[in-house]
Amino acid sequence: MWRTVWLAIVAFFTTVPLASLTIAIAVVKSTSPWIDRIIRLWARTLVHAAGIELHTEHLHRLDPAKRYILVCNHYSYLDIPCILTAITSQPIRFMAKISLFKIPIFGWALGRAGFIPVDRKNRRTAVKSFDLAASRIRKGNTIVVFPEEGRSKFREMKPFQRGAFLLAIRSQKPIVPIALDSTFDIWPVGAFWKIRPGKVTLRVGMPIETDTLSVRDKDRLLTEAREQVQGMLSPVGSSVPRSSSEFLG
């Protein structure tokens, strides 16, 4: 419980000033590199406050000169800070549920910084969100999508939806599967007061090129990406490390 209270205090006193600074910078220049630095400072602060020992594997598979569609499993509110902390070679923007953008200051900063709201209950606005994501890619951002469309309440992944894979084919950017291992143990859905400090490992899969694919290939692309993510997650009930990794202190 005390870890959760501490994280809430840190999140408030970090988010409000950094989000306000992001808004101020974005008003002048929405593509300023300072926005990415602020976002990562915010993420690192939350990761440390939650007591996460963050490790990475195979980051070299992400070429700093290229841009990607990253698809990742989704267990926890802490997934986004972990990804932003671990992957520093890419200017990352997320597709996130629209309710986050309605939070005063924080939500305004998300919009100004170029994050992409998604209303999954409204198909027409969801299509517009993917158009916006394609625009962000053209401006030089890597886009992260949680294809389960919401946090999983269980260790088993939910079915992947097709949107991210259609976006990749349309933009002709590689899909890169990402596995976040153990955020379920740190802060699972429904356990608001039960943050448990521990190790989290982010693993980067093999990029899947899409420049020769068509819409007819979307299901095959989805299946291949999901199998990669599944293969990078520790077996259910296992806490044994899979391999050596780099620790982000």
C-alpha cells in the first residue's frame, strides 16, 4: 500500500509541472526534441518510484535511423513508462484511450506532444485516429500500439486486433513485436493498492518488413507478431530469468 501511495505522490508532483512545461514548449514548437526529453524524464521517475528494476534485451534490433510500429502486450498502467524509459533510440508516441486526453493538464500535454487518442467504441473516430497515427509516422515518430486494446486481467494475452497491422501495411513501416515481462506482477489490473516492486524485462523481437505486403496479408502479419510476443514472455508460473539482459539503473 505504501508503495502505491508513494507512486501517487511522485506522479502528481512530477506530472503537473512536466506536463505544463510540455504544453508551453509545444505551443512554440510541437516537434521540439525537448518534448521527448521531458517525456522520458517523467517515465523514468515513475519507474523508479514504483520500485521497478528494468532490464532490456535486444534493443540493437531497433535502428535509430528507422521508424517502426511497435506492438506490445499490455498488463499494467506502468507499461507505458517502462517502454519510454527502455527505448531511447526512437521518438515514441502512443495510441492511447481517449479518456486519458480528458485529464486536465496531463491530457492536454498528451495532445500537444503528439500522442494519439483512440475511441474504440466509435468506429468512425477510430479510423481517424489511425489516419493521425500515419501522419505522426510521416513526421518521424515511432508509434506504439497495444493490439489487445486494453490491459489484460490475466497472464494470457487477449486476442490481437488488426488496426496496428493495417497501419503498418499502409505506412510501409516494419512491425516490431515488444514483450513486457512481469508488469503483471508489479501492478496488475484490479489491484490498485498493491504495487509490488520487482524486475521487469522489455524484450525486442525481430522486425517484420511490410513494404511488400498488402491488406490481404494483415492476418498473417498479426499472427507472426503475436507469436513473437508470446515466445518472448516467460511461461505462466515461471519466475526464472530467460537470458542475460541489460539493466537500466
